[in-house]
Amino acid sequence: MSRSVNGPRAGAGGGTATGTGARAGGATAAAAGAERRTVLGAGAGGGEEITGAVTRVLRDFWSGRGAVLLLDDFDHRATSLVDELRACGARVGAVIARTGPAAGAPEVERSLHCSDAGLDFTRPEFEAWLRDPSDDVRTWLDGLDPAREWLALGTPRTGIDTFCGRPVHGWRRPEWAAVEDKTTIDALWAAAGVPSPPHVVVTVDEPPAGPAGLDAVTGPDGVVVAADSTRGHVGDSSGLRWVLEPAGVPHAVREFAGRADRVRIARFADGVPCSVLGMALPDGVAVFSPIEIVTLGDPATGRLLFCGSSTHWRPGDVAERDIRGAARRAGTELVRTTGYRGIFSVDGLLTPDGFTATELNPRHASGLGLRAALPDFPVYLYNRAVQEGLPGLGGITAAALEGLVRRLVAAAPSASLTVGPTLVEAVPPAPDHRAGPACADLAARLGEPGLRAFPLAAASD
């Protein structure tokens, strides 16, 4: 990590980007077109005012500004953020990334990649490196932006407020990041009155000596072991182990040695994996509609496979009120204890006994589904503007935003699903429009019949 990154690499196309002036000159027209489309797509009930106000504020703020992006991986996932910046009149002057450029990466003027210098960082190591980059990186960036006028934008997990003398716009405050730790979140659940599974927290060096110590948390389908966040974020299902027999718990705990300090051992809840996103605004908490988080599991081995998310799911009115009510209480407690602003998600499982929560992500998590309804709406930049308290957005109330987003997403349901490398083409019609069974069927056709959709009870009917 002490090695330097020597020399800039050109943009993703293998050279400096051409036509930059044309891009900048067309930004105003693109942004105006985006505003027209969001107004036309917003429907009744104040949607025009909300989308129009957000677009105007962001255009006024970003027009003529330069930006340097700080990315884990410079690939296709950067396209939406780059497009939003350009549509709002900004110039993306440079990208500094852990790896890249990979297939689908947007064309930018300059990019620099740690992997080119042999720096094989993990994501947490890259985030640590951003706090103290080498002198040649500072020199390279100052050569592009001598007056240090650009703003830096990181990922939703970037926890620094400045980078090489430039403010980081929408940085993640440490008190916000701390909430994501799965071994401490139960204090918030208890304070907010949100149900969560019985659990114990142990260190990776001292797993339970035997099954007797787990009697209070072990259920008929075993337990789930989840890593803490001391060594960095572990997302999707990579930080989880589903252990069906108590005798296997010590081994599962020790698997996280070197990756975590503590783990949470919680009773496995057989339900539909789901999430609900919300947004903390100055006047309150907006809570959107629940989404399905499609995860398959093999009851014989405990293997978990994260496939993606779907807004097609319809859990029913009673269940939806249960899930959204839990998220509203959790979001209110998050704001009370940390002053949080912006998008967050509450993840959990919908079981026959109701919703039980597993984690809270105080950041812009994926799966909202708004882009399918309003492809030109700058949702990434809007979230960062809320986090930074940009003036001009105070008239957008939580209630109005909640109603608008729920209507739009319901009218244009979408999914982003893969089983391994294979794309799930469509979610078949079903009473609740759940995508899990379709993903399990595809897994079986791909030669993995052991992977099943949750809840297991429904899959075995």
C-alpha cells in the first residue's frame, strides 16, 4: 500500500476522449430534455414540481463544475453517474479507481487505476488508500486541476471529506457507516420497535464451544452467521454463512478470521428475502415500496447465491404496511441518533409471522427501481445533494416524494437478476409476482438443482 501509482493512463477508450467540447456544449440541451421527460412521466399529484425542482437545483449547482470520481471499479456501473453529471452540465475531468477500465466503462478525459501499478487492493484497502494517496497521484491530479476547483465524488461508502485538497461531495459520515455493522444493529431495532431474530454475538477467535451455547438461537433450519464491518463492507451474501447444524457453527465462525473481528449468529428465518428503501429528508422520512431481494439457498450445503432484486413483487397490503412501518420506525431512529440524510434501506425477511429485520444500510443501496420509470432523473446526484443540504430542495416534502416514487415504480416494475453469469430475461406472472422461483428454475436448468427459492416451506409445497 506504500507503492505509488506511476503515470496516468488515458480514458477507457485507450486515449484521451475526443469531442469533449461537444459533450459540454450539449449538456444544457440534454438536461433540458431530461427535465421535459421527467415532467411528462411524473403523472399527477405534484410530480412535475418535484422532478423539475430537483433538476433545476442540480443543474444550477453542477453547471460548469469539474469532477473527479473515486471508484472501486471503473466499469459499466460508472455510466449512470457520469451521465447524470454531464446532463447537469458538469465536466468529468478524471477517474481514480481501484481497477479498470473494464468493459462498458464510460469514456472520460483521463483515468488512473491502482491495478495498473500492481496495487491489488481489496475494496476496504482502496478506501484506506484514498485517505493518503501517494505524491505522484496528487501531482497528477494537480496537473489536471491546478486551482483545485473540482469536486470529488466517491462511492456510497467513501468515508473521506476531502481528497487531495478537494471536497468530497456526499461523503459518508463515520457515524452513518457504523450503523451498517450487523453485530451492533440490534440496538437500533430494539429502540425502534422492529422485530429481529434471536441472536448472539461472538468473536471470531472464540466461537461457541458446542451446540449447547446456541440453543436459544437455533431454529429448525439452523442459523445465519454474519460478519461485522471492522475490516470493511461485506455485501450481498459474501458476509453470510447459512449453517444448518449447530456442530458446524464453530467452523463457519472461524472462516471469517482475518475478515472480521466479531460475528452475529442469528436464528434462520424462513421467509421471502426483501428490502425497502427510504429517504431521510429535513421534514421527515419517506418510505417507498418493498422489493424482493432474490437469494437462492441450498438446504443440503448451506450455500447462498445472491441473484439481484425485483420491484415486481407484491407482498399484499397487510405485509406491505408491516414492512414499511418497520422501515419508517428504523429510519426515524437512524435520523434521531446520527442525523442521517439521504437514501437508506432496511433488509429482512417476510415470514408467516410477519417481517423480521436483518440489516440497515445507511447509504444509497440498489434496487429502488426509479430509473426504469424515470431514466433521466438524476437520482444519484439528488441523494448526494440531500446529504450535503444543497439549498433549493427544502420544499420537497417526505410525504410528496414518497407518494411520487411509489406511484412511478408501481407503474413501471423492473428487475435486475442473474443466476451466476446468466441473465434472467423476465419475471413470469404469478399471484405475488415473486422472482425467486423463476431464478431457482433457471438454476436447475443450469445444472444446480439444489438451489431453491425462499421460503423453503413454499418451495417444497
